[in-house]
Amino acid sequence: MLKRPIRRGFHLIETWLDRLCGAAWNPLSNLGALGFYFYWIVATSGLYLYVFFDTGVTEAYQSVESLTVDQWYLGGVMRSVHRYASDAMVLIMVLHMTREFANDRLRGPRWFSWFIGVPILWLVIISGVTGYWLVWDKLAQFVAIQTSELLDVLPIFGAPIARNFLSPGHLDDRFFTLMAFLHIAVPLILLLLLWVHLNRVTRARVNPPRGLAVTVLLVILAISLVKPAVSQGPADLAQVIEWVGLDWFYLGFYPLIDSWPGPAVWAFGGVITGLLLLMPWLPPLRQASPARIDLDNCNGCTWCVSDCPYGAISMVPRTDGKPFTQQAEVDPDRCLRCGICVASCPTTTPFRRISPLVPGIDLPQLTAADLRERMIEAAAVNPTVGNTIAGNAPRLLEFVCEQGPRANGAAPPAATQVVVPCIGMVPPSFIDMALGRLAIDGVVLSGCTTKGCVYRLGSELTEQRLARERDPYLRKRVPRDRVLLVELNAGDVKSAAEQVQRFRDRLSDREPERTDLDA
Amino acid sequence: MPDIRKMIGLAVVLVALFWPVGYFADTPAWRHDEVGAAQIKISFAHGGAHKTACRRRSAAELRALPANMRKLDDCPRERVALAFVFELDGKPIHRASLPPTGLSGDGPSHFYGVFPVPAERHEILLKLRDSRREDGYDHVQRFTVDIAPGRNLAIDFRPNAGGFILY
């Protein structure tokens, strides 16, 4: 209920951003990669700051001030970049989580990445809190006292931590050494968890496109120069804190800590964390059967392994005595039933005349044989119109991704449609057959955008197969200009219809030709 | 060759996206305490007397013990709970029984409390009982202090330095 309007909002903005800055540089399509990018900016700038940072009750503030004022041109800029890139990382993470939630990319086998993402979020917050603590200005004093009082609610510490901040004389230099250690150790643990976060994702994009990366860095630098990060006056434990300028990205929940009783804050945080952790199962995803291997047709080529977006397929030693060393094996807990592996299998060829169409790997709910039947049925509609003849309307066959806007009657059918779980499930050999033996004039593949593909790699792999850059590729005898790959954001129905119409017009203008594609 | 038009478009988008980053990095400010407010913060960690006095073991008891554990005195580890009272300007503000920490109840008792007060002259009375006695207090101290606006008056208890100490 909540997902649909958020998804529509994202798609509207993404479509607009695609036009403004190009699909490749669209920040909303690169949120995960941008998160990583900000992590490295923060780590690099932090390393520089650490060189000049002094751990001590008075030295901490002085060293940060010296960086900010005496060395404003580098140290000050680095401090500002460190702060703003950290803030941007939180913003990007929240957007990333919201987008994945809206696109329902958290249930089923994808629960793992979401689940790991929740502690990552908390570790980022802890990293930020310890960072603000180190400056030892008035904000640090507020954060230190509030945090320690909150921690003291838990019955796990012998003496109250807040006692360390009773008066200036109670505070020890070693406390700053501990905080500096935490401020480095927590981000390192974070990096480990980021690796685990991507553990079930193959070919993860962890680097944004260069143009986007450069522009992001320039914008962060610009913000740093326009509004340099500064301290809020030295901490003084003999004085109460009246006003503090909060960093709402990291310290946004501190007003809550300030206003609510400690146990209530812990309970609230626990409930929110618990809900986030349980979201992949609210409700659980009902899925069809996972992809299955047919050993009689599996020659251990590994193409399905390299194409599976979620690492659900692995190669294991052969068990059937056939003269191959390996065979594919599907992990049902990781399989998303997208069918991309079916298209990657070299045995998924519709031209088989004698043996039944049973590829080495197949999808039980829509087998390759079913797909061929549906394609033949769709091609049989309006059979009187043959290959492109000037003056006749060209006959189109459209493979439609069921996740995209063209499926389920969201758009008036511009051609006879065959719905597939993902556009990456359509093998190039099927296009070959449609344009040849089935006498179709043009094939349309309506999928999601490369960055917005529900199954991550469907559109990208299809592009590469059509461009003959990836096995199994579109054979050279198939005219590439008779195949249209439409990459759409959901909700971009109008653009899809326009693209199909232009394709249709282009086919109408073609000279009559005789093809003998499946000769 | 970078696409300058797209880069400008992207820069516009990023400025719009990251403008909140610059703004919310320290704005709006949060008011923790009223301007001119003051507070008294009391915290101490102190171990009370042992709950039971040491007892001399009998010869039979000593013989029953393994050779390496034959200590003449049997001294139970558990400590008494501290009784603490804080009065301000003649009014009781806080009264607490502070149990010892530790699984065997042999650790120090802790107290941490923050009490907002008006910035003016105050009479502070602090009482602490840390012995096995049933009533009365072992440490009673009275202070008269002028608390300035914005002051955090810290009070600790250090028996070796004279009891309650103001910071």
C-alpha cells in the first residue's frame, strides 16, 4: 500500500533526471555506488585529519581548530568534505533503502542484503557520533553527556559512563584515545559488513560513473567552501549546554534522547530496528519453483553462472558420468525466478525439430518450451501480413517484462505481446526465430532501465547479447535494426508507446525484403 | 570528452539534492536547556562497609578447610547499601538507597543525578550513610553556594578528600 506511491514518485523523478543528466549519470540509479563513493571520500579525508588530530582533553579541540583556521585551505576543506560527505552518505543510504523498499527488492532471496543493511545503518550513525565527540566542542559535550546517560540506562556497565563528564577534572585524555580508536574501528567493521551486504549480489556496481563521481566531488567541495564546517566553541563541563547546532543526519534522534526517558528511547530504537529487520517477511514473498537443471542438456559451460544476478548458480563436480567435469547447481534460497539463466543457456534454442525443447536450465513456471509456444501463438495473430512490404503495417512481436509498465495492460498493446518474468529471459535465438521462421517484421523487447531492472542485470545482459558482446549473442544474420530494446522506468508508458510507434514507422519505411533467416 | 551539458544538469540536480546536506549539518539548532538555566549534577562511586563483620574461625573449621584456604578470619564480601539524601534550601529533593554492584554485592554503589535549579544562592545539604548502622548518617555536609546562570555545579564524594566535594 505504501510501496506503490513511493515507487511512482521515484519513477517520476528518475524519468525526469534521466532526461536532465542522462540515464548513466542519474544519481537515483546509482545510489548504492554513491554510498560506497562517499565512504571512500570520508575515509580519505578522515585519514588526513587523523594525521593532525591530537587526543587530549584540551589538545583535541585545539588541533581541530588549528586544522580549521590555520590550515583552512586544506585541513579546513578536508574537515568540511569529511562532514558533508558523511552527511551525504546518510542521505544516500536512506534514499537507497527507501528505493529498494518501494521496488520490493527486500523480500524473498533478497532479504539478506536488506537485513545486513540495517546494522550498516547503525554503524554509520555510531561512526558519526564518535566523530562529533572527538572535536570536543559544545556539540561534542552535548553528544557525550546524552550518549553516556543513554548508555547508562543499560545494566551492563559497572560505573556510570556519564561520571566521566561530571566536571572538567573528571575527564581523562585516555577517553579521547578510546573514541579515536572507535572512530576508526567502527568504519572498518562497517566496510566488512558492506562486503557481506554485497555477498549475494554478482557484478555489484560499487563505483559510480566517472562523470557522476567528479560532479559529486565538485559539489561537495563547493558546499565545503561556501559553508565550511566549524566548531561550536570549546566544551566546558562547568557550564550547561543551552543551544547546539545539531547535525540532523547523525544526531537527529538526540532531541528524542534529550526529551524521553532512557528506557523509552531504547524501546523505540529497538522497535524501529526490529521492524526494519523483519520487513523482508512482512509479508513473506510467495514464489514459484526455482530454476531447475536438466543434466541431460547441461554441458557445464558456466554461462548461467556468470549471468545469474544473485549468485544462485554454482558449478559442482559432475554426478551423471557424462564426459564433462562440472555441472550447474541452483541454490533455491538465492534464486529469484527471473529466467535470465534460461536465456544464457546455449541449449535454449527454439529451432529443435526432433528433440523436445528442454534446456540445461529452465524455469518451471514458464519453461523455454512454453515460451516458444506463446511466441508461436502470438505470431499467428494476423498472419495475413507478411514480412515488411511497403504500404502494409509491419507486424510486431513484443516481449514484455512483467515488472515493467507495458505488462498487465498498463499500455494498449502496440503489438502482440508475450509476457516474461524479465526481459533477460528472452534468448537471442528466439528473436532469430521470430524474425525468420515466424515472419515477424520487428521484435520489441520492453524491459526496465539498465539501472532500474528489478532483477538488476536483465536489460544490461540483453543489451550485450543484442550487441553481440556476450554469449549467447544475436546471430549476425539477424538484422539488428529490426529489434528494438525499450528500457523504461515504470510509469513511463507514454515514452514506450512513442518508441514502439517510431519503430513501427521505421519498419514501414523499409524496402521490401526477402529473408530466409532459418534456412 | 565529458558531456558538459549533462554535467551541468547533473550539477544542478546534485546541488538540489545536497543543499539539505549543507543546511541540516548544523541547522536548526536544538535548545537543550533554557538560556540562563543552571543545574546541580551529583555523582559518586563509593563502597559501603561490609554487611557482616569478620568472624574468627574455630580450629575445627580451619581443619575442615583445604590447606591453602585456611585463613584465620572469615570475612563475607557483601557490602551494605548506601543511604543518600539530597536537600536543597531545606526541602528534600532526592532520597535513595544505593545497593552495591557486582554479582556478590561487593562492588561500590553508584549514583548519578542531574537536578535543574534556578541560578541563585542555594543551601545544599548532603547526607550519606555507608556503615552498618540502622539510622543516622556517617557523612553530613552543608554548603551555601551562589550558582551563576549557565553553571553546572558538580558534586562528587571522596571520603579521603573530606567527603562531598564541589566542582
